[in-house]
Amino acid sequence: MPRMINKIVRRLRDYGLWPTVLYSGYASYDAYQSWQLGITAAMRASRFFIPHAESRLPGIEYYSHQPTTSYYMFRYVFDHYILPDQRDVFLDWGSGAGRVLLMAGATYPFCRMIGVEYDVQLAAFSRQLIQTSEHRLRCRTVKIINLDARLYEVPPDVTVMYFYNPFGPAIMQAVCQNVRESLIRNPRELRIVCYRPHVFDVSIAGSGWVAKVAELFIPCVSRDSIAVYKTVPERSSRRRVAVTR
Ligand SMILES: C[S@@+](CC[C@H](N)C(=O)[O-])C[C@H]1O[C@@H](n2cnc3c(N)ncnc32)[C@H](O)[C@@H]1O
């Protein structure tokens, strides 16, 4: 409780009254939803788990672990733009402590979910977290791959991807190339959600295989935007034209 009061006082000082009231509204929504889904303890644990520095990628750019904070933002974007159902396969790039897998699995009936995480401790922690929360999940087929994302070959059935600011430009470039190769092997509609989308935007600039369909900024929840993309079905549209002729 004193921690909460301290936080509110700090917000009042830094942002003023109205933004603090709005923020408290969103935070209460998150707390209520977690309670309803029965994942309050797991959400808390996933938010505060901090890995040791030594398990990080040596010698290359590394975007450190920072868990998705707002269930409201996640839910808003998925309810309005993604609408997942039981045919969808979800992939979280840089899945960290498993927070997004937890939110997604508790809320939507994905067919299966995959997390790709380089950090050994985070991967182990998230596996444990998902296992102990399994009875609360609508999607219980969850695999966490402990690997550098650049080396991960995207499975042909992945339809929804999430990036919560996981990579710098070089890794993002390699990951986008992997995604593109997966689409060439198996053309399909892929929906991509990207928080703080600048690096992703730079990586896909001029490539033409994916288009931004929305970019949202939710004041008082986050200072950064969240963007939604859909793949541009070049090959399938060409095929459809050929058939109608
Ligand atoms: C900002 S956190 C996001 C965590 C989680 N997706 C969430 O939203 O709660 C980014 C994660 O990407 C991971 N990461 C960074 N570089 C990576 C790489 N090359 N391969 C796999 N994971 C990586 C980090 O270890 C970190 O856990």
C-alpha cells in the first residue's frame, strides 16, 4: 500500500492531476482484469523478474528485458485489430518473463503460442510461470524457445506476431528477413503488433511485404505508440487474378 501511495504522489508531481486520474483508471482496469482471469500473482511475478546481466548476448546490441506493462493497451489493440481465434498461432519475439504469453493465453483461444527468448533465465522463468498458470489459460499449447531470434525459422502456421521493443536495428533486420522467408515458403495473412515501432518501421522500409494499418497512442498509459501491420498478399492476389481470367 505505501508503495502504491508513493507511486501516486510521484505521478501527481510529475504529470499533474488529470493524467494521474486517467492512469489510475487504466491501472485499476488492469488489476481487475488480472483478478478476473485468475492471473494476478503470475502477472506480478512476470513484471518484477529481473534477469542477471551475464546471460545477455555477448558483443552485439542487446535490448534488455522490460515487461509489457499495460494489459489495457494489449487488450485494446488485440480486440480491435487482431481478433484472434482458435485458428491463430501466436509468436512473441523476445518473450522475456512470459508476460505477454500469459496475457494472450488467458484472454484468447489461440491454437498454440510460441515465445522466442535468448536469455536463459528468462526462458526458464517463463516456462515455469506458464506451467503454474496453465489451468487459467484458454490456450495451453505453449512452447518457449531459448534461442537468438536471428536463428529462429518461423513456423509456416504463425499468423499473429508481437514485438514489444525487443531488438535493435541489426537483429530486427535479420528477424524481418526470417519472417519474409516464412511468408515466401507459405504465403498467408500475418498480423503483426509492434510496440515502439520505430526500429521495425526502419527494417521494413521500402520492402512492400507488409503494411501498417494503424498506429495508436494511448495517453497516460504509455509515452510510446503501438502499431499494427498486415502482410500484403502479393503472391495470392496474383494467383487469384489468373484464376478469374
Ligand atoms: C522488452 S522485453 C519484452 C518481453 C516480453 N515480450 C513482454 O512483452 O513482456 C525484450 C526481450 O527480448 C529479448 N531479446 C533481446 N534480444 C534477443 C535476441 N536476439 N533473441 C531473442 N530474444 C532477445 C530480451 O532478453 C528481452 O527479454
